[in-house]
Amino acid sequence: MEATIEVRGLRKQYGTTVALDDLSFDVDAGHVTGFVGPNGAGKSTTMRIVLGLDAADGGTALVGGQPYPQLRTPLCHVGALLDAAAVHPSRRARDHLLWMARSNGLPRRRVDEVIDLVGLSSVARRRAGTYSLGMRQRLGIAAALLGDPPVLMFDEPVNGLDPEGISWIRGLLRSLAEEGRAVLVSSHLMSELEDSADHLVVIGRGRLIADTTVSELLATASKGRVDVRTMQRAAAMALFANAGGTAAVNDRDAVTVSGLTAEHVSGLLDAAGLPYFEVTPHRASLEEAYMDLTRDAVEFAAPPVGEPR
């Protein structure tokens, strides 16, 4: 089976609300693909349609070239974590995984393998209702890995994890992709995707906004801007504005300049006799690039802190 997810022309509407509007993208083998967008963008709806939990009004969603309902042993084709709380609280963690294994013809030894892999061996016989959120996340990841599938889908996998757990899941995602699997990760934490994803699918209001590599997106967001550190920030900003540039404040002694090259910026500062510590090409963060892309697709937005309502 191919390690791919193929989404083609997906459409979904709930009453008068359009959740997905002709959405198409691929998740390829050997890559961690970040799946991002504002609240209400259609991420969860898309993932549920891929997994056969919701029906699309139009279009197709295939796993390894097949619709999910046609997979005879789905855990061996695609593993998913959508909701860490979707475990009966009175069921012991190991029993929950044993039930899933039996339903897909998987051996008992595989249950113990994934329990050990996610670090739950010492608490495997405890009831799921006694688990913390982070422990339930690990249990959900164990369930996703149970059938050793070539395709994996995770919705907010670091939610509830401590720093050690976040570092662990980051390494796990990369290792799964390096094994040749297709890994789709939905997350609101851009900093985590910047460290683990190499491809990004960005949607807003049910439509595709961007389908690109993380490196290409960061390069595009960074282009043409310059970071400047100076103790005379106000004077420097006025200088850049007079030269046709635009300056935005970063922190106490730093500004980012648009519309002027680094050489032009340093030349202006030298000519004006303004001291500065640093003039470097700006490197955008993934969060910054994401905010620029989705600015017009945010459905629920509050005014910036400090501004009148």
C-alpha cells in the first residue's frame, strides 16, 4: 500500500456554513506535513472525512489510493489520534489496546511493543480515567501506531505533554517520516511544526491558502526585511521612513525594516551618525509567516491587547 493521503476537491457544508470549499492537497511518504489554519478553517472536518467519520458532499479523500471504508484492516493502513479523551474511562489502557488489536487481527505482543514505545509500561494496567491528559495523549499515539501503518494522522499531538514529552513526540514524528511513512500533523503550535515538519498545508475558511515546504515559506516571509538593533530606535525609524522604508518595533532596541536593503540601512545609519549593534537580514519565524498568510482567513478575531473595543 502506498504511504499517501490524497484529498481532491473536498466539499462539505453544515446548513448554511461552508466547512470545505473545493479543498485539494497531498500528504506524501517520507515527510511530516503540518496541517494548519485558524479555528473553523476545516482541519478537523478534513481529517474526519479522510478517516470515514464524516461524509463529504463532494470530492474524494484516499488513503494509499483507497477510500477508508474499503480498508479491511484499517489500523494496518492508517493510524490516527484525533481525540485523546476517546477512551472509556473505566477501561484499563492495555485492555483498550488489546481490544483494538483483536479487531484488526494484530498479535498481543504488538500491544506491549507500542506501550513500551510511548513510555506507558509502568501504568499500562491502570484505568484510562486515572490518566493525565499527557498520558492519554501517549495512549492515543500508541493506538495510532498499533498496526505499524504507513500513514499516520495526529491532531494536536503535543497537547498536555510536558517538555520531555514534547521533545519525545518531535523526535518520534521525524523518525516515522524517515522510515518512509506519510505523517500529517494538525497543530496550533507553529514553533513545534518549525522543528518537526518539512512541508506545510495551510487552509482558511475551507480553502487552500498554501501548499509548500517550510523552508520556502520562511524564505518568502523573510524576503526584503532587515533587523536592526540600536539604542536610538525612534531616530532610526524616522530615518528609515524618510528614505522610503517601513519600520516595525520588535523589542526595546530592535526594529524590522521593510523596503530597504541591509546595505542601504547600514549606510543610512553611518551617514546619520546613529550607533547600532546589528544590521542583519530578517529571518521570519513560522508563526510570523503563518500569521501573514492567514490574516484574512481568521473567523474569530479579538482586538489587540490595549486597543479600545
